Amino acid sequence: MLGATGAVGQTFIRCLAGHPWFRVAEVAASERSAGKSYAEATRWIEGELPADVAALTVTPCDTGSVRSPVVFSALDAAAAADLEPAFAHEGRVVLSNAKNYRMEPDVPLVIPEVNAGHLAILEVQRRNRGWSGAIVTNANCASTTAAVAMAPLHERFGIRTVFISTMQAVSGAGYPGVPSLDILGNVIPYIKDEEPKIETEMQKMLGRFTGSAIEHASFVVSAHANRVPVEHGHTTCLTLGFERKPTVEEAIEALREWKGEAIVRGLPSAPAMPIRYRDEPDRPQPRRDVMDGRGMTTTVGRVRADNILDLRLVAMSHNTIRGAAGGSILNAEVLVQTGVIARSGAA
Amino acid sequence: MLGATGAVGQTFIRCLAGHPWFRVAEVAASERSAGKSYAEATRWIEGELPADVAALTVTPCDTGSVRSPVVFSALDAAAAADLEPAFAHEGRVVLSNAKNYRMEPDVPLVIPEVNAGHLAILEVQRRNRGWSGAIVTNANCASTTAAVAMAPLHERFGIRTVFISTMQAVSGAGYPGVPSLDILGNVIPYIKDEEPKIETEMQKMLGRFTGSAIEHASFVVSAHANRVPVEHGHTTCLTLGFERKPTVEEAIEALREWKGEAIVRGLPSAPAMPIRYRDEPDRPQPRRDVMDGRGMTTTVGRVRADNILDLRLVAMSHNTIRGAAGGSILNAEVLVQTGVIARSGAA
Amino acid sequence: MLGATGAVGQTFIRCLAGHPWFRVAEVAASERSAGKSYAEATRWIEGELPADVAALTVTPCDTGSVRSPVVFSALDAAAAADLEPAFAHEGRVVLSNAKNYRMEPDVPLVIPEVNAGHLAILEVQRRNRGWSGAIVTNANCASTTAAVAMAPLHERFGIRTVFISTMQAVSGAGYPGVPSLDILGNVIPYIKDEEPKIETEMQKMLGRFTGSAIEHASFVVSAHANRVPVEHGHTTCLTLGFERKPTVEEAIEALREWKGEAIVRGLPSAPAMPIRYRDEPDRPQPRRDVMDGRGMTTTVGRVRADNILDLRLVAMSHNTIRGAAGGSILNAEVLVQTGVIARSGAA
Amino acid sequence: MLGATGAVGQTFIRCLAGHPWFRVAEVAASERSAGKSYAEATRWIEGELPADVAALTVTPCDTGSVRSPVVFSALDAAAAADLEPAFAHEGRVVLSNAKNYRMEPDVPLVIPEVNAGHLAILEVQRRNRGWSGAIVTNANCASTTAAVAMAPLHERFGIRTVFISTMQAVSGAGYPGVPSLDILGNVIPYIKDEEPKIETEMQKMLGRFTGSAIEHASFVVSAHANRVPVEHGHTTCLTLGFERKPTVEEAIEALREWKGEAIVRGLPSAPAMPIRYRDEPDRPQPRRDVMDGRGMTTTVGRVRADNILDLRLVAMSHNTIRGAAGGSILNAEVLVQTGVIARSGAA
């Protein structure tokens, strides 16, 4: 794993503890940490650090030091820019959380229940770039929350317009991240560089793979991104316009019935149902719903008619599990199913 | 004052402390409290209880017990329904925070900087109802935040469409209000009965008084209302469509220059400027901006272009001062200026 | 279960979900709720309401309506005063969380790892009171946190003096409990009636059963009780004086080695170890440690020498699991082991 | 001012805005900030940055660049070690918040109401060190809260023993300081290096100046220091033993009557009364009481008898105003009164 000591890296380690297929075999981080044990190098911030990982020696983030064929990357954008392609070039499958390659035409941006099919573009990627490995990305955490909720509605009714206002947890900013003096009893109506991601990534994820390219969906997105004093779980208020306007009942039915792409079902990290629709008028709520499906379920509620467009709803999911580490691991599990990753691959 | 022991009643008392024109002469509350001193009857929750008010004896909320010609009402809807008209009938000027009469055609719903002119409809109200007194209302606190920010833009560019997503402070729910177990580290994407108010009140406030009636503005509003763990200050994310699309610079200029109705300037509770536009990318913030203008200023920031409509922005103001007690008092001050209230009127 | 709709009642239901020996067969609450389904009668505040309990019809809290031989009671003191003895008189074993009978000489006040042996006093209780049933109590939640941490030290070194300062979670006040306006960004240095409980209950729990009576330990306790904006988990700062002063190492060794009374080991609700000693300088922390041992482990840290007495340390445990519902259930499990409760007993 | 861009530096600037005697003439910070305007160099975190300070150019922290005869220092310990003596050597009066010189025998550690008389040791300091200037320090913020509350009791009854448990605000750790992921909904029972300061500084402040030396008070202090999710205001729970045990009434009377040293009264930053005793059972509370006396009043409550020692009480004061910047400014005001600082001295 690359970037193993940071907040997303730690979430990877928690999500991989006891994983039936993958095992954290290597932990790589900045030069400053290299050579220390993982336990020494890391300020572990949540839950229990597994003993086998604690004892690993941190290696530098280079293709010589890291040998695993499957590489989970929690690198930030600055580090990912050069390192992720280097690993892909050396034949490794890189599961990336960085923003750098998400929007490249030949790089799949995947939430498996939504668009596992896009992984087929890896063939194009390898041909284009001469890589024996690959880069597979997952989206910004707020985009992920909304994209899952929108997927079943887009499939059936065709989304045209999206107004989204987010209330995002502090863990989305990593560690140390948001100073407590900035957020205790406060709302910050701004997250640097966040709105452009939310406004572009969902069209790719909800787009169509033509066999040779990913055709982005044509809806338009307008976002307000806000930070709130919540630990985990991004809440998104969505107002949607459709090609074919659904009734509230039709929309709820679509959300309830949706199972997502068949290849995902039964995978170790897949929740029983990717979406849980709740009838209570005041749900979803991050503190109460965020760990549903071990953090992999997207909770949706409050589907109701809109005064201007067609429907409104609220969707919430775990930003560092569903929206980062857990999503990457599920991507890797699909790649095991499709044979891109050998089942014995350590991480 | 009616409903003097609750959270809004307490804010009235704080805002009236040292007021040059009004003085809290009577405190009325439910039968349970009547006969006690105000200090005994009240769980005072913020700042210092003025000694002169502490010593007042709580009276019942009826027109026989309460003698003041000017009556500030912090009654809830159930109590306000019958009591407020009874006082108006007896010749008192009632400054109401309840929702009951806000949308009645002959009842002004006033934020003085925005629509002090609507107070002229009191003549119609008195004629219609045979009252020697009057009822003047102020709006829902979230509507108030947005309406102030929208007023200068509506004046110059004509608003047609409003998407609004709110993040509202817990003090908006009164005391004891929101249980801490519901809101610590959490977001509740629902406030009972709130969205319909936000979707209808602003058209009235930004409407036009024809001389005999208030013609509502014709824009349409779609709202998401959320509760967040903030003490005071409602933050609203607004996305706006206009009849004549302003540039970002024109919009900011309109916000910066706006002084509101002339009659308000220099009144004791009027802030120096009703709107403060902040350039920092991450403002307004409730904890940092809420007390600007002693809680009467609306802070606006993040005016930027939109992908679908014309403009986006964020507005924030104090929900129990600007959005409730302070707003009522400013209404009363205008009525002193127009002669409806005699300057010697106690509250 | 009595008082099933409140916060502690709900914790009982969560803790009993999937229990191998007990099953929630009946839910009793106030007259207002009786006749409704449990789902209707309850504002469920955390996690998932088990479907089988949701469908139960709420019964009144009387010995005619509630038939189970084992009765978990989450009643408040006012209701418990008459109801708990009535059930005991009718042959039921009542596991009580109320304060009423805790300090009665013939009522055991039990944390099983600490003083399961005190349950033998039930024979005296039955003889004294002519009951075929029994009342078994567990302690105040803050007393429980401290008593577990003190037990191994008292056993080996004899505690003489205890200064304790607590920082208690809001869930200790039930639901709706502490208003958010009182506790957001705040500390309340007072919890009504709490300090006297903390100052008297531990001597009973750490006392000695003589065969016919419980001889209270003779140490003296001085408490400061504080409420802090934490959801679950009471943190207690302890400064201790001993009959035989241990070194820091001896104290840590005693805490690490302590297994508690043998009869408890392996019971369904018993954690692997009742105490977890953590070496990090900044632990225990409620948000990070509270769910250790599924909420039944007491986390202890910061054992260090004192300037005035002998040792200082910090202990933290889950106030509604270890300190209430989970503790009651573990008491019942011990009573199954000792034969007081038949293993088939529903709750 | 030295260290002007940090959290304490910012509090200095807020406290000095409109000061009748002092004016922020120079702002000095690390090399990284030097040459920028103060507004550019600073992430201003609270309230309004005064326009005249915003426009100042940040200078380096050396005696050549900073010319003011009075130097407020918000330097951290690493920087203060060499810089503060250098300024004192060059004839400047340094008002220091760093820990480095607090415990030096010839350096006064002053809360003026408590021990303004200790400033007379400056003569010894100058003689010893050959300085034409001076260093005057103020104490750790938690020590300050407790020392003020203890001063009137020590004067009358002689304190012998102090158990103190603190609940300290996040602003005590500066900015960015405590990460929100560490403290949201949490308590951290540890603040690095804090307990030793609390355990030694109060004896010096409550000590006696003999004419040539400061004789420390002989009481012993045992501390638990905790961090809580509060923005401003350190709450301290104190349990006290005395040479002559006061009754609760005598102690409250002593607290109520205490005016502190006469020279402080009427100074610009001095609160009307240094201590406010509150009768309510649940006070002091940081969010409700912290700004009493513009942040310079120490609020005390809950004086009650103790089971082991003599008395218990709770004291709270503002950690960055009373406990840092405001305290330094009050020290400087006393030095103006005593003639050590010329009244025209800029800061």
C-alpha cells in the first residue's frame, strides 16, 4: 500500500483486516517514515491497529521497494502524479484514490455497483500507455455518495439536471486536517477544489462504455460544498430534473430495487444492498446510518416532489470507507473476478 | 411581552436591555409561570438576565393582565392563534414571531430594510378586521436570512428561481429544543414544517405593495432544510436564476451598495449596513460572523457563477436576533417612526 | 422489560439482540405507550431496532401484564420505587438500574467481575422480605467506571482515599436528556444527585460479603461530576491513596493481570478481559475506546505517581452498556450460572 | 509584538484594539512571514482584524527590526529562549507568555490582582543580569484560572493541599492546534507538559515577596489535565485543604469580597471585579461565562464542603484572554502605573 500512514491509508488497513483475499503485505510512505515500523511511523487515529501490520517495516514509495502486484494507493495528488504511472508501468494494478488520473479518457473511474463495466477500458489503457499494469481510480467521496443514489434513477428516468449541496465530514480532509478551532460549533461553506470534482466526476461514472471509450452522461451539475462538525459521513441534498419525470413512488421503488452490477454481488466488501432507502422523515443521518453495511451502504431518504425540477432527496455514505478505501478494495475484488488480478495477490 | 420565558422571549429581553425607546414592562407566559418572578419562572440560558426584568412578576397572557400598548409576542403557533388577534382587537400593536398570520393578505410580513413599505397595509388590516391595534409579523428565521441577501439582487435583476439548502442552528428549535443525543457530531436533514415556510414567505416579503394589497413576487423556491450542530446562525446556500442575468461583479456591487429602505437607517436596532459582503473564499461562517452588527447584519459571500442557473452565493445571519427578536424590535422602531406606535410605548 | 422505550431500555434491546440465553419477550412502559407496537411507541435513537422487538405490543408495567420470570428494569426512580418490589414479591428476578434499592443492606449492588459473590445475599433478601423473587441492582454509571478500575488495586493494596473528577457523556442523562443548547461547545460542572452516588456506591461494591451481610469498604471518596459534549463513555480522573503504596509498575501489573471473579469468565456478555490497560500517554479516550469489548471493557491509562497521595490514573467505560444495560445482563448471566435464574428464562 | 501571527498574537491584537495607552506599532514573526503585510501573513481566526494592524509589514523577531520599548511576546518556548533575554538586554520591557523564564527566581510571574507586588523584583532581575530592560511573565492558562480563585482563600485561610482536575479548551493549543478528528465528541485526558506547570506555578504566584526574593507558597498541588471540545475557557475542579478550615459561607464571602491588589483597580484591562461568584448550582460554564468582564473575570461556583479535605469549588476563565494576552496587557498597565513603562510606550 502507498501512503499507508495517512488517514485513508489507515482506513485501508482497517478495511483489509481479515480480508479473505487480500493481505497488507507492504506499507510504503514518505522517506521520513521509511525504515521505521508501521506502528512507530503512524499516529493511529481510530480503532485498533492490527498487530501484523503494526510490525511491518515502512518502505519508501518506489517500484523497487514495493513488490506487491496489487497496489492500493492513498497517495495525495502531488505524490500520485509520477508514482502511480510508474507502478502501472511496472505491471502493478494500482487502485488509486488521488484525483490525478480520474478524468483521463482511458482510466476507469469506478464505483463497481454503478459502472464495473467501465473496467473493460483497461485494455485501451494498456494499449495506449504500453503498461502491463493499470490504474483504476475511485471518485471524490462526495461524488461517490451522490453517484450511487443517482445511479438507479439515471438508469430508469435519465437525469438531466442536478443541484447538490453537501455537508461533509471532517475526516474527508485527512489527518490532522481540519483544525478544531475552525469547525467546533461551526459550518465552513467552502472546501478547496471540491465543487469542480463533484460537478464533473459523476457524468463519467454514470456514463456508458462504448467498447472503446467512456461516453460521459450529459447531465449538468451545480454544487455547493460545505464542511460540518461531523466525524464520518457526507450528507448530500440533491434536487434532480429528469428526461422522464418519475413519481415519488417510482423513484423510491427504483432505489429500493436496485442491486447494481451483477458482478459485484457477494464480493467480500459488497454490502447486501448498495442502497438502503429509509422511510423516516429525518433520515439519513451520518451518526446513525454511516456504518450501515459496514460503511459500504449508501443511505437515501426524503424522496419528495420538487417545486422547480422533478424530485428532491437526501443521500449519505461513509466518506473514507465507501468513498475511499472500501471503494478501492471493492474495485480490486471485481478485478479478481474479471481475472485482471490474480486471487493470490497481496496488497 | 408574550411568551417571555422561552428562548425567543429571552432573546427579546437581551435585545431590549438598554433600548432607548422600549422597556420590558410586563412579562407574560403560561398559567404555570404566572405569579412567579421572571427569574423564578425562567431557565435563563444565555448571558445575563437584567435585574429589572428578573424582578418582574409573570402575568398570564391575556388582554386583561397585559396592559402595554406594544406587545412583543414570542408565542408558539398554538397560543398565538387566538391571543394575538385578541390583543390587536384591544388596540395593541402586536409584533409577532408566530407563523399563524404571516401569510394573511392584510398582515404585513416585514424585514424593515427589505419591505418596511408593506407596513402601510395596516390600514387595510384595521379596516378589514375592525381592529384598533394591529398584527405585524416577521418571517421564519431561515427565510429571513435568504430574503435579505436576495433583496438587492431582486431589486436590480429580478429573481425567477431559487434553490436553497439550509444548515440551521439548534437555537432555532427553542429550548430545550434539539436533544444533544440527536445532534452531537450529526446532521439532521429535516426540520418539521420548515421547507414550506421557506418556499412561500420570501415571495411575500420581496413583493410589492400596491396601495391596497401586497403583490407577491413571482419567483419559485425549492428548499432543503437541515439542522447542524451550531449554536446560533443559519447558513443558506443559494442558487439563483434571474430575469436579467448579472455578472458576478454586478451582483457583488449590488450587495455591497444596498442600504435597504431609508426609513430604517439610524434606528436603534439597525446595523450600519444590513448586508456585509465578505471576499474570503470560506465565509460567511456562523461562529465567526453571526454577531456582526450585534446580530443584525446578514453576511454574504461566495458569489460565483452557476453551471445551470445564473449565480450561487452563501448567506448567513443570526436566527434568534435578526431572524426573530431583533427583527421584531426593528419592526417596532419603524412603527414608531411612522407614528403607529407612540414613542413612549413600553413593551 | 420494564421502561423499555427509554434510552436505557433501548440499550437493553440492542445488547440482547442475538443473546444466546435471553430473548426480549415483553416490553412494558408507561400507560401512554401501552397497546401500541414497540416501534410506534418508541423514538428509536441508535442503530437498528430488531424486527421481532419492533412488532411487540407494549404492555403496562404491572405484574399482571408482564409475565416473564426475569425482568430487566430500566425504570426511573419514581416508577421503580413500588414496581420493582412488586415484581420481586411475585417471584420475578428484577435486574434494576434505578437508584432506589442500591444501598439497601440486603440488596446486592453488583458488577460481576468485582463482586459476583455479593449475589449470595439474595438468600437474606428473600428471608427478610418474604420474596420468592429478588432485586439485583447495578450501580450508577460513573461509579461503575471507577469501581472496575479500582477493584484490582483495592484487592492488592487496600484503597483508603479517592479523589475523582468525572467527565460524563450526554447519554447518561437519557433521552431527550441534555438540550443541545446546554452542551454544544460547553462543559456543565454539575450533574444533579450524581456526586453522592459516586461517593457511596463504590464502598459497597468493593466491600466484603460476610455470609450474612455486606461490609462496606472503608475508603472515603470525594467527587466532582461534570457533563461534557461526548455521546457515550464516562471518563474519570482518579487520585488514590492506599494502605500499602504500590509502585506504578505494581499498579499497572495488577490492572493488566486482573481477570475478576471466576464465575464471570466466558459468559456471553463478559469481555475477554474486564480491564484493558493502555500504554499510550493520551488514553483512554471515549470516542476511541468506548466500544472495546463490545462496550463492556473498562479502559485504564495514565497510571502515574501522585504528589500528595500515591497514584493517579484515568479510567473510562461505556455508560449505557457497561454502566447500565450490559451490566444488568451480565448480572443475569451470573444468576443463570448460580441457578437463581432458569436458563430458559425470557426477559 | 513578537509571534504576532499565531493564536495568542491574534488575541493580543484583539485585546489591544482601541487600547487607551498602547498601540500595536510593530508585528514581528518568523522569517517566513517577514516582509509581508500582517493581513497576508496571518490566517486570522476570530473576529475582525483591525485595519491599522492589517496594513503593518511583518518584521523579523530581532532587536534591530523591532524598536518598541514595550514588547508583548507570544513566542513559543523554542523561540523565546534566546529572543526574550536579547530584548531585555537591549532595554525593552518584555511581557512574555512563554514558559522559559517563569520559574527563574528573579523573574516575576504575575497575575496583577494576585501578586502585582512581585514586580518589584525587577530591580533584582536588572542587577543580576545587567539588563536595562526586563522580562515579566504570565502563567500557564490553567494555572491562571486556579490561582485567581485560590488567591482570596489563600490570603485568609492558608492553602495547604490542592487537587485539581482541568477541562481545557482547544484554543489553549493554539492554531491549527488540536485536529478536529481528535476532539469532536471526545475527551483527551492528557496535555503534554501541562501538569508540571500547574503543579509548580501557583506556589510562586501565591508566594510572598520578601524585598529581595519571592518565597513560594508551601502548598502541594496534584493535577489531572484534560482537553475537551470547548472553544475558549478552561474549567478547573478544585479540592482544597487549608491551614484554618473555612466554612462554605466564609469561603464564598472571601471570594465575593476580594478585589485584588489596589494598584490594578481602574486599569484599562482590569475587570470590575476579578472574581465573580455565581450561586447557580451548575455554574461556571465556559460557553456562558467566558466573556464576563470582557474575558478578564474568573467565574467561581459550587463552593461546597469536602469529604476528605475542606472545600471543593469550580473555577473557570478565558484561557487566551485572562490566561494569556489580556493578562500580559494588564501586567504592562501595572508597569505603566509603577513607572517601569513610560505611558507613551507603543507595543
